[in-house]
Amino acid sequence: MRRERLIGEAVVSFANINLELENNFWLNLEPRANTVLYLFLRNLALTRAPDTYVKLNLVSSTGQELAHSKTTVRRGQPNPLFKETFVFQ
């Protein structure tokens, strides 16, 4: 069984952001609605923190996905910090 699961999502609009400067974002994740991750699972107490990663999708204003990337997986860290740079060209 995979320990990965979606905990939320956030959307960032780059329309008003100067992309020539370094930008750091702190995002509040919103729960993803109407998503069923697992069915019929019982007694699945985790004995350690989950393996966590971030998926990045660059989406145009029309909703077309232009590019995507993923961070490395932080295994068993309760409060992971991702210090990774992504360049979308």
C-alpha cells in the first residue's frame, strides 16, 4: 500500500507577480473535495509521520497544463521543509 495521499491543494496566480525576482510562497492548502482515496480500510493507525512531497502544475489561464514537477519525498518527517528550486520555461 502506498503511504502517499493528497492532503490538499492551492492555486497561485502568476499574473501579478514579478517573475524576474525570487519569490517565496507560503500556501494554505484547501482540502480537495469529492475525492475518495481508499475504500474499506480499517485500523490503519500510522506509527510514524507520512512520506510527504509536493506536486507542482503550471496551468495556463485556459486551464491547460503547461508543465509539471514534483519535489523529492521527505520520508517520515512530521513537518517537512522543501528547499528546492523549479524552473518552468
